[in-house]
Amino acid sequence: MTDSSELLASLFPGDDEAASLARATDWAATPLGPPESWGPELCAAIRTVLPSKVPMLLWWGEDLVQVYNDAYRPFLGSKHPGAMGQPGAECWPEIWAEVGPMARKVVESGVANYEQSLLLFLERHGFTEETYWTFSYSPVWSADGAVLGVFVATSDVTAPRIESRRLQTVRELAVLSSAEPAATLAGKVTAALEGNRYTVPFAAVYLPDADRGALVRTADYGLGPANSTLPASIALDGHHPVAKVATSRSGGFHIWDPDELNAEPGPLGPTRPTGGHILPLGDPTRSLEGVVVLGLNPYRPIDDAYLTFVTLLGRQVSALLAEARMGEVERARTTALTALDASKTAFFANVSHEFGTPLTVAFAAVRELRESGLSDEQAQHVDAIARASTRLNRLVEALLDFARAEAGQLVPEPEPVDLAELTTDVLGMFRSAIESAGLALHAEVDDVGLVVTDRETWVKVVGNLVSNAYKFTESGAIRVSLRRIDETVELAVADTGRGIAPEQVDKVFARFHQVVQQPARGVAGTGIGLALVRDLVETQAGRVSLESRLGEGTTVTVTMPVVRHAEGALPPRRAELATGAEGLLPDADVVALPAGSVAAEDAPRLLLVEDHADVRAYLSRLLAADGWSVVAVADAAAAMRTTEAPDIVLCDVMLPGPSGLDLVRMLRADRAWAHVPVVLLTARTGTAEVAEGLAAGADDYVRKPFEPVELAARLRSHLELARGRSEVAVQDAQRAANLESALESNRVIGMAIGVLMSSHRVTSARAFELLRVRSNQTNRKLREVAEEVVLSGELSTP
């Protein structure tokens, strides 16, 4: 027999810690006995296990005595060095109830087993530790077919399993939207964390309450009712650990008494958490966004990986709340601006009504005076009144369009339009005035076919441009061309006028900007015309450009995309072109029919509701002369007291007390009146106002000032259609878009850096370098690579 030391050297060669320990072990004191008594199978098995670089353990004999190599040694923790030569049941008492039967079954059946990611709670570092293992138990046979021992080949898969769970939590926070109030977002943050209580068994988010000078526990989970440990409110100037973190803006760990903390056990086992990582939220150089308390898993060590994970969570929550606060500020600003725009638009609409009613009276008076046989001098004065009224009416319309443009309410109403015919009609309105001024009007209007556009917009665009050219051209000509260029229609208005100084060219489309020089004819404008043209064109995805040379003239070009009308003839026009905008409106409680006119017994009955006495009287006379039996009242209350339903109702929108819209709603709710056509009359001309009136149940909407012939025709048309009347409801569905925003690039890249720091165990600088290199390799943006890392948890192979 060889010397014992020589035998040990041959069985346990090498100078690693496990081999040295095995040679120094008193094997005679173990169930295996002295090495000299070991059989060839045991010696062969030891010679297989000890040199291997794969973590391996050998269980031998009835007591499953342990022999392990140096690669296996770190798995033992504090159980080393006592585990060498120790029976398995003595070495692993905390898990023997699970692994012991597995080993016995292999010995008894001779069939190897395999376990993957098995959860085992070990006691090897002074606490109960959550670990995961992938291993196989293989039988070691004797020459006569008996199982003498068990080979254990094992891998500790705890780190990847834990990291995968942590990265899942990071990803769930990454997809949260910050476009919500901070309190709502805090609840969503804790809900995302609660989905992984294995990693974060409890959490609490405290948000600042500036009025109270305190932090308020806004969202939490895994905790009992608020108490002195984590109370509902914490004074910022107090000594509570959460307050100290808030004021110092520096996070840290804190350990509480488990009974005081009153945290619920996590899903891993009955041990209640006692520790938490308290982190300030927000940029340290800016205002505090809050404080988050992240509970620590009592079954895991607080190592560098755990620190990286909770720090990353804190940064994500900080970024979310900072973005939420900025979003709240922006939403409040947007709401205020929207309210201001709405108020401004309402103001202009109300002003237009106040102007529209007296203008109607003025136009009516002009018309009646012209028919009364005036002298030439008197006729000139009346014409001056008509011109001034017309100009005022046009200014009111321009102001309304300007207000709607600023409020984003210029909504086109597209329809198939013969642009060549419409452009020619508009030019016809100006030809007489232009030629009377000694100017030539040259029109080169090509047939561009039916184009889907807003008729009224096109009339205003052409009219404004030609009007400007007329005002600023002393001699020469105005040239207007319309032509098709590929998929666009181009309108050009050129003049031989004074031109615009170079420093003024870039300013002419600004609202209320006026050129320095006085016009050649007429009065100076308001600075709205060209700005309105630009706004009207841009609502239909078009563009406007201007070229000018001082002393030579100006050319304004409008380019609109072509949207062709599919088939069918051009529909009838909605309304005639506004020529001079002469219109009317009136009122009187007792109607005196014009001399010589008597309402027939079978005359259709019309209820007129108008608060302005002059307008009421004028309309009563006009309609009675047209063959209506008119009952005129001043307000909605008087209208509702009418005992017999008329054939039609003509009502002003703006009335003292309940408005005309309110009256329409009341009439539609009354079964006896529900079938009666209602025509609204107002100077409010916006699309939204028209939609509001029709949605209330009105059948038509006539704008002040109006043409008497048009009003009479509309009333007769609705009377004829009354028996087959269908309810019209047009609703205005414009709402401001939610400032929804995606995660900012810097936050996505920051999260990706955190993921790489955790998974690759590298510094932040190295993590960023990995992202940059992958971005260059794949020729993609850095943000795209970062988003992929956040979603997948890894850096893909290029």
C-alpha cells in the first residue's frame, strides 16, 4: 500500500483551496473512512470531480458524504470548509426536505434527474436567501451494477433570474405615459411596481403639498394603514427619514422595526420586509417632485446590483413626475389660451351682432330712401351712407374671420367648385370700379375643371388680392391668372402699382401690419387682408408668396393642391356673391300693415322674435308686404305665450333673457311646436355658430345683413317643406388634442444605460459607449437602439 500522503496527493492534486482542504480533511473521522479503504469507484469519481472546472459535487455512500471541487466552493458560502466530508443532510438541513428525496430516488432507481431554475431558500450568508438552481443528479455505478454515489453537476442561475425580473419592472415603468396629473401617475407607478412584489415587496410615493409644507402619502401598496413609521403626511421641516431625504436630496437605506413598519409579507415567504430605500424624486437642481420609498426584498442581499436597480427605478419615477408636472403646467397654459381665444372669438361675434343689427336698419333706410324720390344732392348723401355701411360691414366680417383664424376655428366647407367660373364672377364685381379708375383688368383664367374647395374662402382670397391691387395701383393694369400646374392650381394677382420696400416684404402677411405709404385710392386698410388670405389658404393646405419691387409693382401668388371632383355636375351655389352687402332686419309688438296691403285670410302665419324695435318694425312691414300674417314679439317668453303654433318662426339669436337658441330648444321640446320650421337670424357668421344653431334644432340660419329677396325665398322654401320637415343636427366636434407625449429621448437613453449597467455590470460611461458603438454599427439613431434595449433588456447582435 502506498503512503497515505501520496494517495491523498494523487486523489486531490492541485493547489486550489478545495484540493488543499480535501488533502487536509481527516477522512477517517467521516463515514467514508480512511482513503486507504476507498474502493476504485470512489477514487475514480473523485479524480473526475476534483479537476473539473464545472461546479461539481459528489455524494457517496449511505450518508451521501460530500466531496466538491473548487468551482463548487463559492456556492457553499459560510458552509465551507465544514462541508467537505460532511453528510448532505447535515450540510443542507434547510433544503434537505426538497433535495434529499431527489438524491435518494436516484440511488434507489439508478435514473438520473434534471431540475431547471428550482427555487431554494439557503442559509449560507447569515440570512434566508432566495436562490435558483439548474442541476442534474447522476448515479455512480459499481462493477456489479449497484449505485454507490451521486454526481451533482449544478449551475447557480439566481442572478439572471433576479435581473430578468428587475428588468421587467423597469420596462413596465418605461411604457407609462407622463401626460397625466402627478397624483394619477403616482398611482400608476405603484401599480406597475406591485406587479413584481418579489423584487419590491412594498412602496410608497410621497408628493409635496406646498400649501401645507408637507409630503403627502399619495400612492402605496404592501403596507398597512399609515402610522408613525410611514404616516399619511410628513412635515418637510421635520426629522422623519423621508423628510431628511427630501431636504438633503440624497437617498439612502433605512431599517425599521417590523412591527412598527407593518409591511405585508411578500409572495416569496412569511418574512416581513423591514428595509427600504428612500429616494428623492426630481432633478436635484430644481424643485422637489416627491419622495419614493422602495421596500427591499428580505430574501436578497443588498449588493451593487440591488443598488443599481433601485437607483434606476428612482430615476425613472423622477423623470415621469417631472414630465407630468411640466405637462400639467402646459395643459393649464393651453386651457387658459383656449379660454382666451374662445372669449376673444365670442367677443368679436357679439360685436358683429351689435354692428349687424344697426347696419341692417341703415341698409333698410337707404333702400327706402332711394325709392322715395330724392334730389341729386340727397341721393349722393344716401349713397355715402350706403358706402360707409358697406365698408363697416366688411370690416366686421374681416375681424370675425381674423378671430376665428387665431382661435384655430377657420374650418373650410369643401364642395365641388368651378374655379374658373367663380374667379371670373369675382373679377366681374371689380371690373367696373377698376376701369372707372383708368386701370386695365387683364384676366387669363384657364378652365381647371371642378375642384373640391371652399367657395366662400376662394371668393375672399380673390376679392382681397384684387382689392389690394386696386387700392395701391395709380396707373397701368391689374393682371389675374388662374392655371393648372401638375397637381396644383395657381392664382396670381399682379399689379403695376407702387410696390413694397424690401424691408416691408417679409412683414406684409403679419396681422395688423400696414405698409408705410398711403393707398392710391380709398382709405388705409386695417392690416388684416393679406394675413387673412394666408390663414384662409393654409386651412386648405395651400401657400401664399409675394414678390414686389418698389415703384414697379407687386405679384401675389396662391398655390392650392388639386382635389378633383369625382363625377357629376356642379351643384347649385349656396348663396350669391356679396356685391355691396346691402341687407336688412326689424321688429314691433303690434304690426301695422303697409298702406294698401291686407293679409289674406289664408296667409301663412309667421312668428317674428326680434328684440330690436327698428329691425322688428322693418321685418314686419317687409314680410307683411310679401303676403305673411305676422305676429311680432320681443323675446322668447312672449313667443312661448303665443297660443297658436304658427306656420314658421323667424327668430334672432341674441335676445334679452333666453336666447334664440334656447327658444329653439324649448319649441323642439313642445310637441305642438316640434314640427314648426325655425329660421334663425343673426350677425354671428362663424361656422361654429351656425353649427350650434342647427344642432339646437333650427332649420336654417340667415346672416345679417341679408338680401330681402333671399330671406323671402328661404322662408317660402321652408314653408313648402314644412310637412316633410326633417330635423337637422350639426354638431361642432372640435376639441384640443391632448398633449400627449412620448417619452423624451434623454429619458429613454438614461433607462437603457441603467439596464446595461445592471445586466453587464459596467459603469454608466461604459454603458453609454456600448449604445454609441451599436448605433454606429447598425446605422440607427441612438434613441432607437436605446428603445430596443429598454424593451428587450439586452443589446442585440448587429
